Amino acid sequence: MTIAANLGYPRIGPRRELKTALDSFWAGKGTEADLLATASALRAGSRALQQGSGINHCPSGDFALYDHVLDTACAFGAVPGGYGWAGEGPVSLATQFALARGARGSEAEAAAGIPPGAVALEMTKWFDTNYHYLVPRLSHATCFRLLHNPWADAVREGFASGTRTRPVLLGPVSFLLLSKTEEGTPPLALLPGLLPAYAEALRGIAEAGATWVQIDEPCLVTDLPPGAAEAYRLAYAALAAAAPGLKLLLATYFGGLGDMLGTVASLPVAGLHIDLVRAPAQLEPTLAAWPADRWLSLGVVDGRNIWRTDLRAALALAQRAAGRRLMIAPSCSLLHVPQSLKLETGLDPALARRLAFAHEKLAEIVLLARGIDEGEAAIAPALKESDAVIAAARAAAHDPAVARRLASVTPEMAQRRSPFATRVLAQQARQSLPKLPVTTIGSFPQTAEVRALRGRLARGTITAAEHDAGMERLTAEAIAWQEETGVDVPVHGEFERNDMVKYFGEQLAGYAFTKHGWVQSYGSRCVAPPIIWGDVSRPAPMTLRWASYAQSLTSRPVKGMLTGPVTMLAWSFVREDIPRETVCRQIALAIRDEVADLEAAGIAIVQIDEPAFREGLPLRQADRAAYLTWAVDCFRLAAAVVRDDTQIHTHMCYAEFNDIIGDIAAMDADVISIETTRSDMELLGAFEGFAYPNDIGPGVWDIHSPRVPGVEEMVGLLRRAAARVPAERLWVNPDCGCKTRGWAEVRPAMANMVAAARILRAELA
């Protein structure tokens, strides 16, 4: 019988119950017991839903209060010093959250022995998704041991509710490769010390009653370092021997195995999961290499997008493996899609009919498993409906006017008029800014007052004019405060914006939005990605009204704030009937129109944020050149419409730049601001070694943590930056926008940033 399996389920709850519980706990309004009770209820609900949908292999251990990589590190004692953990016993919740968010001097932290200055672990993207994971910090002195076994606990919890589950572990090789090691220690050199702890975890899982365990090794679809093949052989020989009665399912996703297929086929595991959405061509070589007596899990339902599966095409693909011991599954964990379409009562019915969220994808998995076992006739009505939905979707998506405009684009439209060396002189003459100019990335706190204004407008209890009057007052207060504080290039604060992608998408043709389509980005941070269902265009100006109003309040240059085309693409659920490159070019033209309008209105600086630029990078080096070519071109197409004296900024965060620094330079933004605080300016090494030609704003304040850095800390970071980048090309700014912080944190942090810039100016003078 074909097994209907799932690899992982959303953690946050259908109405973001986990976020609510976390925020309450961090605010001191909820207890640890309250938080854990909410988490337990969410896990129980997910198990019941999956089992009730007909899933045979329900995952467990895939839940995390903040991040599953952090949980793995804490379970195995991979906790650096300075976070209150003495090296024995389970890691406390206070320590886990200090690792995730940094210390904020709470009573719970003091009781746990966590010093007030403890900073959060570095955070980066989970492969090419918009999920962020916390990067474990390891060294040759890290002593791995199993402190507690959350995966065995999850199995027992499932049994208590009548469900046998398949626990999910991040595999040991991927865990090490995703970590950061100190003192030049190669990550894989730590494998022999880690494997006994993993072996103990597997023995505990077997003792808890599990028959299968899923071990995720997503690094197998990337370009691996030397010695990786031998590391996998060493690791899985040890894991298979640890609990001989426990069946190991090695799970890969986000791409194909490529030249690692032979190595994987030789490993002593009972099953292999492959992603046939991202890499359908790997099926035939896998069937040739994978032993016929072992299980093969086929990821034929997209775990990263919200469109209904083309059931006929998926079934035909899976049928090529007929006769094998098969599991039908999503391509990856369903963590990356919203939980249930049932809550979306306000969507256009024609669009809603085309969608499948996590809950609906479970039904698709079960249908396809049945189709494999019983044939197409058994699921004929579902196949017919799928065919009709897909045909209707393709017919509705196209706008001839957008196609005509795309066809008229020339290479010259993506070129600035003069090189940076000429432009920067014109910009300096227009702006009259000091050395080390201070600015921020764009957003200011979305306070209860801001949310209340937005909510009252949505409910119809205030008029649009009353809403706008409130937003004007908040904007005026923000401009006045920035002038008083000494910010050289103020921002209007983006109080009128709900989200950096949603705000623009709501004003563009071809976009649609959900009310409950939340996806976890990190911790309690959730986003509701827009849906790009059709051709994209800009019917009217989007930001001109607010940028012009803010500029009217000050003589200092106010930045116009836009989201770039690559990020608009990457942080949306994108249609699949045309290439992503084509969709991105449509968005670029819409942003280009907005840039032109801002310049015409007298805005001297326009920031086009591209935090997702690296996120879209293919995982394999061989596939990257094509993406980088069109991604760079799309940014330039959006930006190059301006005169020399109009300055273009961009912002990127939480990404390694070393391997694409040339392409970032090719974007030709006049100023780039980047996250550098958590890496202690380490990321600037890429800009130093490459001799990056334009201006740089390295972040000196980690806004993803509630702690407020002091003046000396910021001065130290700026000194390190000035040692790598000429001071005349440095800007001073936070790592990211301040939307998620409170004014009690923003005001002192910004004041400290201004003070730090003034100190360094004096030193350099």
C-alpha cells in the first residue's frame, strides 16, 4: 500500500495562537506554563487534523517555540558561554530566548544567570526560503551530549492522543554545515563528537515506540565541501547501528541530489524522500540508483506555494515509480504555507478555487496515494476538477497591455546616465550632508495607536480622511523627533503601511491577499504573503502622497521608501504559468513608474529595498548566473530612471554576500545598507576584499533584538567598519527597519547612533 505522508506542519496555529502566546509571555503577561499549554494544544490540533485527513505518517518533533535549529542545538548542548547555561541539565526557556532574541535584563534572565549584555545568535535564511533560522555557534571545545530528548517526548505525546507519529530531526551533517564554527574549525571535523549524542537520541526515540524517524538532510541538495560524502557515510553507519529496529527516512528537499545520489543510495537507511517539485528530473536517476526493496518518498505536492496541485501531472509523475514501495508526500515541510483555506471567506471564489493551503494539501496527498494504489478511475472526479481549475487560471492571468510594455523594454532603460564617481558629486552638492550621515532603514514602531487607526478604518468606524489625519500627525511627530535627535536623512516612518510587500501589492494589479494566510518568518514574526495571480501593473502612484507630505515638513532630504521587484517576487506566492523572471520584470516596471513620480515631486533620495535578493539565489553554483543576471537587471530597470543627483539606496539583511558581491555591485545602487551587527561587522569583509565601489551603511543596531546598544558599542562597530571601508563612503544606520520595536527602544538607540556618528566624525577629523 502506498503511504500518505507529511514532512512537517505549520507551527503557529490557524489564527497565530503561538505568536499571541509568545508575545504575552515576553511581555510578562503570560506564564511559562501558559505558553507550554498553548504549544501542547497546537501540536494536538495538528496531529488530529493530519490523522483525520488520512495521513498515515504524521510528523512530530517538527514543532518549535522559536526555531527548530535552535532547539536541535539546545537538545545537544551546543550552547556558547555567556547565556546562563552551566553545561549540565536541560537548557532553560530563558536561555533559549536569550539565544534567539538577546538579553533584555529581565528578572527571569537574572534568575537564570544570563548577563544583560548577551546578544542574540546570528540569524540567516533557511536555504532559499523566507524562513530564518538561528545559526548555532560551535568550536572545537563544544561538548555535544543529549541533554533531553524532545523527539522521544513528541512520540510519547502522540501515543497519548492515539497517534503513532514519525519524529523529525535535522540530520547531523546538515546541522554542522548550517552552523558557524570558531577559530577556523571545519564544521565536519566536529562530526565524531556529535554522533554519539544523535545515536542516544535515536535509541530514546525507538524506546518511546516509534517505528520510523525522519532525518532531514537538506544540505544534500547544495554544493558540498570536500569530505562531505565521507561524512554522510560515517554519520549514517553510526545512526543505523544505534537503533537497529528503527527505520530511517533520509529526507532531502529544495532541489535535486545531483552527484550525491550514488552516496545516498549506499547509505543504510530504509527510505529516501526526494523533492519532485523543485527537481522532477531527478526521478529517473533515483529509480535507477535506489534499491527496489527500500522505500521511496515522492514529494509531488508543492510545500512552498499555495496553488492547487495539478493532480493529473503529479499522478503521472508518481506512476513512473509504480511497483516500488512508495510514500506520497509534499515536496518539503508545509511550514512554508498558511494553515487552512477555510478561514479565507473573503477571497474571490474564482481565486479561492485555485488555492490549497497546508490543510488542503493533505487531502491532495491522500488522493494521489489512492490514485497510485487504485488507478486514475478511483479519483476521476478530482482529476477532472483539477484540470478545469488549472485551465481557467491560465486564461484569467494575462493582460495584453503588460505584455506590450514588456516587449518595449530596451537595455538602455537599465543603465544610469553616469558612473557612480560622477553621480556622487552631484548628490553631495544637492544634499549637503556631513561625513558619516545618519539615517534609518525606513519604518518606525507600529504602535497600538497605529494599528487601532488601521483597524477602525477597516471596520468603517472612521473615514479615510480621519485615518489619514491621524497618520499625518504621526508622520509629523516622527519628522520633528528625527530633526531634534540629529538624524541627517529622516524617513516618514511608514505608519500607513501594513507590510513592506503587502502595502504595494494592494495597489498593484495582479495581486490578491488573504486575511489569515500567515506564515512564520522567525519566532513570533509572521507574514501573510500576497498572491501574484496575474500580470502586474501600477494603476496609480503608491507612495507619492506620504513622501511629499513628509518632505514638506523639513528641509532635510527625506527618503522615499519602496520595496524592490526581487523582494516583491520572493515574498509573495507567485503564479507558476510563466517564468519568475517575467513576473519580476513586470514588477520592476511598476516600481520604475513610482521612482519617476517621486523624483518629479522633488524627493532627492529613493530607497528600493531588496532584502530578499540573495534569498532567490539557486542553491547550486551552476544555476546562479542566470538568476543573478535577471535579478540585477530587474533592480536596475526599476532604479535607472532617475537623474544623476537623485540618490538610489537599497537595503539587504541577514545574508552572506561574499559569493555574489560582484553582482551586488552591478546593481549600481548609490548606497547599500546591510545587516552587520550580529556578525560583528564580519560581513564587511566581502565589501573590503572586493573593493566595493559605492557607499555602504553597515548596521550598528540589531533591531531584531529588544536590547538597546550603548554609544561605545556602536562606536566600536563603526571603528571596525572604518578600518575596512573608507570613512567618506560610510553611512550610519540600524540593521533593518524599526517596525517591530517599541519607541522606548527606538528613541534611545537612535540617539546613541547619532552620538556614535558624532564621536567618530571628531576622531576622523
